[in-house]
Amino acid sequence: MFISLIPPRKCLWIFFAFCMLMTSTNIFGQDESPDLNSQTPAVSEKIVSPVLESADRPSNVYRLSDIITYQIKIKWPELPEHARMSSPKMTLQNLELIGVSEETVSNPNKEINDSSIEQILTLRFKALKPGPAEINSLILEWVQGEGASVSSIRAPSVKLTVKSDKIVWMWPLFLGIILIVCAAFVFYFFKKKKTPAPVSNLSLEESYLNELNQTLSSLEFNSNHKTFLNELEKIFGHYLDQKLSWNRNQEDYNALQKKAEKKWDRREIQEIKTLFDQMEYCRFSGSELNRQELISLVNTVKSFIERKNGI
């Protein structure tokens, strides 16, 4: 009855307003009263951190052109999911980082239940100039999952010395100089060896006569007569060796006499024996000849050799 008293046009507006009110109530009601069954509980990410096993640090001295490598071995308790290595954080002095590489190490002796993973990280550096260099505060980081989880390790610091390359470039120069000197020496040696010795036109007797003259001239400055007699006997013995093939160091005077009998007469053989006896007596008797007696002895030897010249 109440509805019948309302005009039809107003009833239509009332009905439209009622529908709008119900619609807005359902919409805001959903925001204020969420469906607990539709929400998924959040799962916390598991952070896996590596362990530093060893650090193969660079040597103490490098050349300016050398590549400096720093190898770090790490061990993961298990393989992390979606782990990414960030750029290493460090403080460098006189060095520049030029590259980082990762390598997984295979271990055939690992147990089946062991899920650990070993990796070798190689950092390569280049020196900027000669002098001291350092790697300080080296921190390696890995970002896991969506980037909220971070694991890191700290590696030992390194100090080294960088030397100039000048000495390295001088080695080829030194080596070249040594090779040139050696080649010149070898060339000179073989050239000298191949060059025939000048042929002397002197006879055997003339050669020994010249040697006797030189020995006689040394008597002016040689006060030791025993040394002079030794030299005279040696020259005369060499001459007889050339003429008769007699070795005075291995054969006695009897062997000399037998060889001389085949070429010379008895007078010459007796003269040779007299000369050697006189020289031996002066050497071992203790008596010394005066200068004039020594000259006379030399002239006797010269006279013997002169008679054989041209025979």
C-alpha cells in the first residue's frame, strides 16, 4: 500500500539507487574482508655461504708487462640456486683488474652423499707502473635469489713489487753482442788455422845455428851458468834428434853412438861424445866454467853443426 502511494517515476529512481548501494557494498566488503584461503604463505630463501679453502697469492716480484694472477679456492656446502657473483670489492694500489674467471673443480673421490662444490676463482691484474703494488680489502660477494640475499668471503691481502721491462729488452742485445764476438773469434781461429805457415828457406843446420847465436847472446845477461849449459845441451840434443832420430829423454848415449855410426865417421862420433861429457861434467861436478870457457864450448857445438850444413 505504501508503494502504491509513490509515483512510478520515483519508484524507478529508488530501485536504481538501491542496486547501486548493494553493488558498492559487495565491492568494499571484499577489500575489508579478504579471502584467507586465496593467500599463499611466503617462503623464506635459504642463504648458502662459501668457505675459503686456499689462496694462491701472486709472487713477490713481477715485470711491468707480466699478467699478475691471484687464484682463490672456495667450497660451497651445497650448490646455491640462482647465485651470481658480483664484481669484487677491493682497494688496489698500482694495479688494474682486467678479468675474473670461475672454474668448478671435479672431485672423483667425493662421497655420494656429499653435495659440496669446489670452485677456483682466478683474478687477473695488470701493473700500471714500476714500483710497489698492493691488493687490499679483497671481498668476493654472491647475490642469491631475487637479490635480497648476499653471501661473501674476504681474501688475504697481497703486496708485491713491479720492475721495469728495460732489463728484459736488453738481454737480446747482450746475447747478440756475445754471439757476434763468438762468431768473430771462430772465424779468426779457422782463418788462422787454414793460413799456411810461412815456409822457411833456412836449412836445419842454419835454424839451429841461429838458435845457438841467440843463446850465446843471452850469456851477457845470464849469470847462472848451469841454466846456460842446460839450454845448450837441449839445443844440441834436438839437433841430433832431427838428424839421427835420437830421443835424449828416452835413449842413452850408446843408442846415439849406434845411430851415428850409420851416417858419420868415428872422429865425429868421438867429438859428440866429448861435447856431452864436458857439458855433463860441468853440470854435475860443481865446478863452474868462466865466461870464455862457455863461449868456447858454444863455438865447438856451432862448428860441428856448420860442418853438417849442406851435407
